[in-house]
Amino acid sequence: MAQSTMLEGIRQALFEEMERDPAVVALGEDIGVYGGAFKVTEGLLAKYGPERVIDTPIAETAIVGAACGMSFMGLRPVAEMQFIDFIACCFNQVTNFVAKSHYLWGAPVPIVLRGPSGGGVHGGPFHSANPEMYFVHTPGLKVVYPSTAYDAKGLLKSAIRDNNPVLFFEHKFLYRRIKEELPTEDYTVPIGKAAVRREGTDLTILSYAAMAHTSMEAAAKLAQEGIEAEVIDLRTLLPLDSETILSSLKKTNKLLVVHEDTRTGGIAGEIAALVCEGAFEDLDGPIVRVTALDTPVPYAPTLEERFLPNTEKVVAAARELAKY
Amino acid sequence: MSGPATREQLTREQHLDLYYYMQLNRQLEERMVRLFRQNKIVGGLYSSLGQEAVSVGTAYALEKRDWLAPMIRNIGALLVKGVPPRDIFTQHMAKYTSPTKGKDGTSHFGDLKVRHIVSPISMLGDLIPVMTGVGMAGRYLGQKIVAMTWIGDGGSSTGAFHEGMGLAASQRAPFVLIVENNQWAYSTPVSRQVPVKNLADRAVAYGVKSATVDGNDVVAVYRAAKEAVDECRAGRGPWMIEVKTMRMKGHAQHDPAEYVPEEMFAYWKARDPIARYEKFLTESKTWDAKTKSEIDARIERELDAEQKFAEESPMPPPEFAEEGVYCDGCHTIEAEWQRPKSEVTPPRASVEAAWKVEGFGGFEDSIEGVKATSGASAGKANSGAGNGSKANGSAEKSAPAKRVEEKAKALAAKAEPERTPFGRGPKGKQGKR
């Protein structure tokens, strides 16, 4: 069977959901005739027409606002941010209107905001960001950040069918770099469930998105040194799967969190607090973080390399932690 | 009386309705001022004194199936839509019986299922794209609805305002924006915010039809809104209507509005919308003193009961704060289709994905186009733009405008007929229509 990239998995999810339910519509900048900046929506307009695949002005607040309004009418809009960095332009619409509607006045907002995120492709400071934590800090939203083609497809389908607003981060470094066979039949991956990618006993490495792959590479190297790391891919950042995190920690007693997001206010801090509250007695060492620097994402490859976590940095940190 | 030409005459009942809702709006708010002074209102209280004709006249132009999103001073619009006064009382008093069960105050509540109301938020302008989306979805589902929201002179400066108008215009959404010019954005006069005479003048720049009306004349407001709503329902939206009115109190109860010149209050007090309308009803013999006192007594009676209900209602239990962040299946989400789904699914929905750019955007046409649009009338060569409104002073078409129009017609005649701007329609049917 043919192998699908993560981008193809996302594209398949869009086609299949639009086929399944005419309440699903797509809107965004250049998503129609052009097929989106990364061609995720290529062919969508030709098949489903301009009423369902809407090229919008460059106006993120209008895109999200309109998606929200459409959802009040029973539609399930999928809005694309050309790059997820631009979600900053509609921060108010997302955090104050979309996120709060159900809690305040009982209006569910079944929309998906999706877009390419993350660094490692030399996109520079405005095309490489990981702004997920602004939204993890916003009650009412769900935040999903897959690392495999299978998960991306299954989670996007779940996101579209979810009655709540879901922010769907697509790591652009992974778009065409990973491939796997995808089932031909319809399937979903549940939102809010982490995946144990590798079983281990010596320490737990928690990660997501591109860093899940980095963590797996690090675990392979650590195994050569006799350190067996358990690797967990969070997949969903909000709501967080605290059960999987705590049960792994109870087994390994040591925790390393790896994320591509910047350090201060990254999810590692939240997870550290969660572990201190829920499994303090089980800890045999400090909770360690490997994260990006607390800087904007720099442009030059030498600088970006310094900025990002990588396998070597993860291995080094894990090696130290394993000594406890 | 300014405003677009009359489409239809109001019946006597409708005339009395307008009075009832305006007076209900005012009396309700006067009671809330008293409750505020008794510390029974939990948060702020915003007055629409002097602006009742705007809320009532515009909302009265909507049908039951239509959608609206009020602003803080549009309690009158909610009343017209059938919201009982108890909902306003309980919202302000943060009661568990309020539409938001105490989670938000003021007119911040909605009703998706029955009355088609979208809740406002305090960040101004965001409702413009939201209601554009409501209108677009309504059209998509074949519902023939119109979506309406309001924005103040102050809110018209926000980015969301412009983004929303741009999207509404490019989508030709069945959407009516009421620009409620009440002269003051908190303490800042219009002249320090927007250096144009009429806020509706901005509509031309979006290619949106508009009108400017006397916001203290409820019938003029209704007629303008009715024309806009009818136009939008007929597929000729969106519309922007500026209503000139005056905020007769401060921004909220705490604000004595000392920055407003006394003469300005006097000018507008002499134009009070309710007093003016009462005079009209009397002079036109639409009512007599007996009818008025009957309506006033009815309002008094209704408000007594509604206020009593609110005052006797409990506050929400503390643990309720933890509920409702997510919809965990507590709501069913279902679109109301009023057209065949087959129209929006393949093969009927399929198109050839290719842009067609009329006139190619060249400079030659733009020279004439600019001349042609120097009035309020928008460019004829631009298929995305509508015409300026009568009220906006579009005169007879100028000679260059006619030339542009002829040229556009000639271009169109040369081009293949098309249904959408996407190539030549459904795949496999090219050239058959």
C-alpha cells in the first residue's frame, strides 16, 4: 500500500470529512485556487466548490470570526492560518469570543483552526513559531499537536467532529519528512490521549510534534548506553492526559520534558507542577527540561540550530538525569 | 425625515409596537438605575437613554428567522426580538435564573435556537465578522436570513470592524451593520476619532451600500433598516446604516459625562426620540391619550412582575463556576438545511478551479474608474462593488461612469457566460450553459 506523508494525511482528513458531512466548510487565505501555501487544501475547491472552500481576504480576525458565526448556524468550519504565527492577529477573537462562548452563554463553537507551525526550516522569526501555550492557557479551547501521519489524520477528523473549538498545529518540518501507511477505512484518534511511543524503565521523556521524533532518536542512542527511556508523545496539550503522564512517572521515577516551544511558560513547567502535585513521592530526581531558548526564532541556520533542541541535547540531559 | 424611500406603510399596530418597545426600553432602564443605586446591580450599568429609536427601529425591520447580535446599548433590540425584561434584570443582577446563569452580565447573552441572538463581547468590532459568518452560513444553508449587528462611532475604529466589512463585502454577505453614532466614545467625541462627516461615507471604500439617517426618528430608522434588510435578503448585501443619535448619559453609571457641553445635551433633549414619536402619534391621530395610558400601564404592570421575579431569584451556587467550559455533548449541533445538500456536494458542487480577472486590473480603466466613483456610486467595472445608496447622494451617472459601464458590458459580452468567478462552472459542462 502507498505511503502517506503527514501533509497527505491531513489533506485526506479534510476531503473525507467534507465528503462525509456537507456542514464541513473550509476558509482561509489562498486555500482555494492555489490550494494553500503548503498545498494542504489542493483540489478541495475543484471538488467541493466555492461555497464550501472560501478564499478570504488577508484578515485573520475576520476568518476566525466568520468561522465562529458559521458554527452558530450548525456548520463545522475549518479555518486555515497560512502560518500559525498569524494566529496572533486574531488572538482576541480566539481567546475572548470563541473560547468563552460555551462557558458564558452556552453556545458551542465547533470550529477547527489549523495551520503550519514550528521551526527547523529556516522560516525566520515570523514563520517558525510555536504559539501553542497562549492557547493552552485559555479555558474552552482544545489544543492538538500531532507528530505522525496517522495521528494527524485521525486527530483532525476528531477535531472536526468535536463540539468545541480545536486549535490544530501542523509541524511544517514533519509535513513531508515522515511517511507511513494509513488505513483505508475511516478512523479517528481521540483528543486528550497521549501515546506511549517507546516503553522504558529508567526515565520518561515527554514530548510532542517534531520533538517527539527527536526524543525517539535520543532514546535509541540512550539504549546503546544501557539507559532505557520511555517516550511519550502528548499529541494533545489541552486537555492534558495527566493519567498517562503520572502512570509512566510512577514506573520510571524520572522525568525529562522536551519541547520546541520556548522555555519560560512552556508546557514543561505545567507538567512539572502536575507531577509535583500528583506524584512527588515517586520522583527520584529533578524534573529536567530541554527546550528552545527564550528568544524569538532566529533566521540563520547556525542561530536556529542553537535555538532548537536536538538529539544531542536530549541525550546529554537524559544521561545526567539517569545518574540519580 | 431623511432615509431611503418608504417601501411600505406601517400599520397602526406596528406604529404602537414601536412606541411600546421604546417606552419599555426606557422604563426598564430607569428601573435598573434605581436598582443600581440600591446596589442590586452587580457590575456596571450602561444607559441607552436617547438611543431607543435606534435599537427598536432597526430590530423591528428583522423577521423572526433573522439573526442579530446586540451591543451593550441595544436592549431595545433584544426586547423587539422577544427577550423578556426579566432576562435583562437577572443578567444585571447576576442571578442564577438569568440566561447566562450568572456567568456574564448586562446584555451579554444569546439564544441560538429560538430567538437567533448572538451574545456580544466587550471587545468592539468582533461581532462584525461573526455576523458576516452567520449570514454566509444562512445563505449556504438556503435559509434566506439576514444577520444584523451594531457598532458605535468608537468601535468603528477597530481592526475587526475593517476586517469584517472587507469580508462581508467580498462575500456579498446578507449582513446589515448599524453604525450607531452616539457622538461619544466614552469621553472622546467623534471628531477626534473619525475625520469624515458621515461615518457611512466609509461604506463606499468597501463597495458596500449605505445610508445615513436621523437616529432619533424611529420611523426613519425602521424604513432605512427595512430597505437594507430587504436588499440583503434579495442577495444585494451587505449594507451599512449610520444612525445619528446621542448618548444622553455617561459611558456608564459611574461617569457623569461632564465633558459633554451642556448645549449639546439641550440640543438632543429637544430631539428626544420618544417625545418626538409621541407627538407624531398624537398629531397623526394614530392614538389618543387613552391608548397611551393603556400602553404605559401595561408596561408598568409587566415590569413590576419581571423585576419582582428577578429580585426574588437566587444567585448561582458557587460550584457552578466549575461547569461548562467544554460542550461534552450537552448541545446537539445540527444545521437547518433549506436547500438540497446535493447542491453543495460533488458532482454538482465541483468547479474548474481557476480565477478569472476581469479587465486585468490595468491602469487605463482605473483612471476612468476613479472619476466614475468620485460620487458615492461605486465603480461599475468592478464586479465586486455595489452601488452607493440614494441617501449617500449618488447623483445621475456621470459621462465617464457611463463609458466605464459600456466598456464593462462589452467585456462581459466577449467573455463566456459564467455562474461563478471560478472558471466555467461544473466540470464536464463547460460551454453547455
